[in-house]
Amino acid sequence: MWIVLCLLSTLTSGLASIIMKKCSKNNNAKSIALIGLLISHILYVIVSILFTDVLTTFNIKSFVQIAPLTICQMIGYICGILSVKYASVSTVIPIRKCNTIVTLILGIIILNESIPILKLIISLILVCLTIFIVKEDKISDDKDSKKGIIFAWLFVIFNGISSMLNKYYINIFINPLVVTFYYSLCGIFIVLLYCLFTKSWKYYNLKNINKSYFLFTYILFDFVSNLSYRFCLVDGPVSLAQPIHSSSIIITIIGSYFILKEKISKKKWLMIAGVIVCVMLLSI
């Protein structure tokens, strides 16, 4: 069952990226990021309250215990934004895809996940193919680009750790919605604190968002993707789930080909086929 949820998470994550491409056109990136973060975290809290007893069993200890997950994921999120601010997407995305390797290693070392050697090799091949697919030949070497590369590697570290922590906390709390509740509550607190100290409230004006339905559609797909991924970790090892989830870029590329009419070279089509084969082998 975990593999079905993982594939659903991969599919919706890939589609969410396509929708975000449409949404980011002629819109302020900071406004989209802040609105998206706040609404999605509020949705997580509402769903968690509806389907668990987190309100009656709420305690500060659990809130503080799960805070490192929120902090790591938030830092990773910020580093991800800063990486594409200072360097080109084609430069930083291949680096950022290395977060899967960090999660895979931490899953085996810290969580003591036992992965068959063949599946481990397939996972590494899958990660390598994913990196090569998004890699471009022309990479800028200016000062800002180097700064962007540093932020990309920081994203790799913090995002890789947060993915492992998701599995770690699910092992402790059993119910992914409980983890989601405390994670989101802490997330809302951090976002509101940020807006308070930076006076960024003006970015929450939906009237300034062109075609806001794209933003809400993105939030919905991202919401489904994250919940599906957390539930797949109940039974599934993060060392296998994360490499499969990272292949969502394939959905984005293929979707962009058909929907956004973006071109794909024959070389990329072959690598996409390789990724699909790897995902199928890991699903067996």
C-alpha cells in the first residue's frame, strides 16, 4: 500500500510544479510563497483536528519535540528560494536533487532501515538519472552563481535531514496526522513571526495575485502530495520512498512537454525511460 501512496505523492508533486510554473508568471514570488505556506499549513491543521484527537491530547512537549522538523524544512525551503535567486535553475536544480542521497544515507545509518543491495543500487541509479535529466551544460561561474550554489547545497543538507525526520517522528507518533499537526502549527508560528518582524503583511493581498485559481490549485496538489508522502512512510522505508518521490521531476518535464509545449531532447527521453524503469523495479 505504501508504494501506491508514494506514487500518488510523486504524481501530484510533479503536477504541482507545472501549476506553479503557470502561477509564478507575472506574480510576486514572495507573495506566492507566503500565501502558499500559510494556507497549506492551516489546511494541515484543520485536517489533523478533524481526523485525530490532537486537541484533547495536545502538549507542549510534542510541539517542541517536532519543532526541529519544521525548522529544518523551513530553512531548506528558504535556501531553495535563495539558490534560484542567485543562480540559474539549470545550475542549482541538479545539486538540489542530491537531497535524496542525504535522506537515503541517513535512513540506513540513523533509522537502521534494511534495504536489499539491488534496490539500493537501483535507487542510486534513479537519483543519478534524475540529476542528469535536469542538468544543463552551460553553468555560470560568476560571484552570485557561487552564492546560489552554496544555498543549493544547504538545501540538500536541511531538506535531506527533514525528510529523514519525517520518518523518524512517524515511527514515534505512529499517526502521520499527529506529526503533521505539530509540524504545521510550528510552521504557522514561524511564518507569522517572520511577517511580524519584516512587516510583510502586504504580500497576503490576494487581489495582487494574477489568476489566483492557479495558486489554490497548486496548494491543493501540494497538500495531497505531502499528506500522501507522510502516510506512505508509515510502512515504507524513507530510503526507497524518497528516491521514488524525487522522480516527480519526470512528471513535471513530461507535463510541460504536453501542456506548456516545452521541448525535450531524445537524450532526455531515454533518461526519462530509465527513470520509469527504475521506479517500476523499486515498486516490485
